[in-house]
Amino acid sequence: MRGTLQRIDADVIQVCRAYHVEKQALVTYDPFSVEQRMLTTVSITSEMEALLRAVDAQHIRLVLDAFDGIDWGNLTETQLEARLARIAAILPDRSAMSAGVADLSAYLKREGREVFEATKGGFSNRYNISLEASFNLQDERALANIVDQQAFFVRNSYGLRSEWMSSRARTMVQQGLAEGLSSSAIAQEMRVAIPGSYEARMRGYYDVVSHHFVARAQERGALSLYMDAGVTRVRLVAVQDERTTEWCRSHDGAIIDVRREAAKQNRIDQLANPEDVRYESPWISERLERDAGGIPTGRSVMGAFKAPGQFVPLRYVERPGAGTLSPGRYSPVPGVGQDKIESIGIGFPPYHGRCRSWTELETSRL
């Protein structure tokens, strides 16, 4: 099912690229338009690729150069692992990487401010909230924290990329030797295969980062307006189509406490280690349910990691709906209600990569 959704996402993105969608051709960002969010994220993804292209190219070149001259067939298993470990530790030039990430941060701040302002203005107009929906100092600080966290993860991703290339090299060496290829032939195959795979993986990664950034900027802008307007509760709105995940399908219409979300975001803004955001505001994951003996029960359970290795089950998938137009059927884990869900950091979206859900005022408050 995940593969089907990824292919659908890839098709949508490809259509946007095929029509050469440019950010400058769009009207002001509309927080209520799913299509415009997609176009905005595609534009940001393309710009991220452009800003980091030189760093990415250098990274690939450094790793590929490390493959040259190695007599793979005469290495012992220990020597092979030592070589691959050194390759996994290769990073781009620090100054080049810092400059690329700094350019990305400056760009995201400009784009993020537009999303903040458009969201506050759009919500204010839609719900007739008589407040000045301007970008204030608190918004500036919130946006700066979002950008810094995104930049941190992009910077750290280069280490994960090296580990992936090292793992890919291990597979290619093993296959090449089994086929009787020479070391030079194996190195040549790596020079052909790895750059293309790297670029495809990074395009997907930058797309996830862009979606996450836009979603966070929109919801922080909305939260700012909610707090200024004295709104205490909002409703979760999930897009209902074949791309909608099980969690967003099951969570559509949930009522979320605004003050609790504001307190959570304040904690996130003060985190000393940006990596801890994944536990303060965790993403939803899904796994097969198993009984006490470790035997699969036949259904899956959705939940989140509140700490490393600490998975908190929240909701069962009784009948899947993702990948179809079916609503699906879901049931809560005993003892888990909305209060429990919010207590572990599942408040405002995004809830996962490429999440398209958003919040709006309850009808009862209009």
C-alpha cells in the first residue's frame, strides 16, 4: 500500500514538473487550497535541489573517488567492512555544505513568511476575525525555529546519504564478484548506478522536507491567529481521496485543544537538541499488531514513538482505506481518547511525510 501511495505522489509531482509550474506564476498562497499547497511544495522542492546541487554533486564525487583503485576481490571481509565504514563517513566540504544550507535557510525564511502571512490573512478573512493578521515578532521567532530545525536535519542527512551509498556499494561489490566482474568493472558500474539512485532519493527527500516545512509554517501561522483571537478549540480537516493515509482518514473531524498545542510548540522552540522534536511532536507510524506470543493478529495499529524504542499504540486499522476512496474502519486502543493522543504530542498536523491535513475553526464557534 505504501508503494502505491508513493507512486501516486510521484505522478502528481511529475505532472507539476511537466507543466513547468513556477512559484512566481501563482497567486497569493491559499491555506484552504490543497492544489496550491502541492504547487508551492513542488516549487520549494525544485529550489532546494538547485541550492544544494553543487554540494550534492561534490558529495557523490568524493564517494565515487573513494571506490577507485580498490581491489575488491582480494579484500578480506574485515578489510571490506573497514573500507565501507570509511566511505560511510565521507561528507562534503564543511564550508560548502554550510554555505548551501545557509542559502537554503534564507530562502525558507522568505517562503515561510509568505505562508505565515497568507494563512493568518486567509483565516482572518474566512472567519471574519477582526484582528490585524500581520507577521509579528512571535511569528518571526517561530518561523526561525522551524527553519533552523529543517536546516539541521538537511545538514545531518549527508551522513545518512553516505551510509546509504556505502550499503549500496556493498551490494554491488557482492553481486559483481559473484558475476566474476573485475574491480575496475565494479567501480565503473558504481559510477553509473549510484549518482542516479542518489539523485532520485534526494528528490524524494527534498519533497518530504518541503511538504513538512509548508505544513508546519501554515499551522504555526494558524496557531498564532487562534491564540490572538482567543480560540480554544479547532477541528482537524483531512483531505479525503485515495492518497489520504489511514491516520488522517481516522482523525478527520477531531477537536484539538489550542492552548495545549501552543504549550507544545513553546517546548519545541526551546529544545536544545533539534532531534528531540521527533519525540515532542512525533509522526504517526503503523505496524502489525502482535499478541503476547509475538503472533500477528491480522490487523495493524497506528501510534507514535514518544521516546526511542517507546511505541505508543493509539488506534487500530480494522479495514484499510488508504489507496482507495473507501472511508476505512478504525477503532481506538482501549483507554486512548483525544486527550491521550494530544498528551503524547499529536496535536496540529503534519502527522507524517507529505501530510495534507489542516485545522479550522469549529462550526460552533462561528
